[in-house]
Amino acid sequence: MLLLYVIFIVYILAVNFYAVMLVRAQRDEFSESDNGGKTGDGKLILTAILGGAIAIYVSMFLMRYRLKNILLMVLMPVIAVLNVYFAVLAFRSGFTFFVVS
């Protein structure tokens, strides 16, 4: 059981680290290109759904990047609340999502 907790925590830390690096890479690409660069929201939203919504939201403010994008400004806190809810649910249930018969 302890191994599941450790794996889950390492997963969340890895996804959040990737989220911060993704925002930084998109910001650097945007500032280096002449026409503003092609920065899609798909990677950010997918990373947020996988567990990195809080890191994306905080890093957007720290780097002052994409703050005028209303989709990300509304969607990231909603996904972050869902991420926290499912994490709490997973820890309370002891990761017993599947019934083994």
C-alpha cells in the first residue's frame, strides 16, 4: 500500500515539473519568434487534466505569460479543483478503485 502512495506522489511531482517546463518552453518560444509563435492550448490542457493544473496556473502568473487567455484563466482553476478532489478521494479510499473478486 505504501508503494502506491509513493508512486502516486512521484507521478504528481513529475507531472507538475513537466507543466512548469512546458509553460516556460512555450513562453520562450513565443518571445523568440517574430510572429508570436504557435502556442496551442492543447498540451497545457492535457497536462492540466493529468494532474498539473496547479503548477500551470501558478507558473502562468509567475512568468506573466498568457494571462489574457480567458480559456486558461477559467479552465485551470476548475481542473485544479478536480485534481485535488480526485487526489483526496484516492488517498481516502486507499487506492481501492478496482474490486478484485
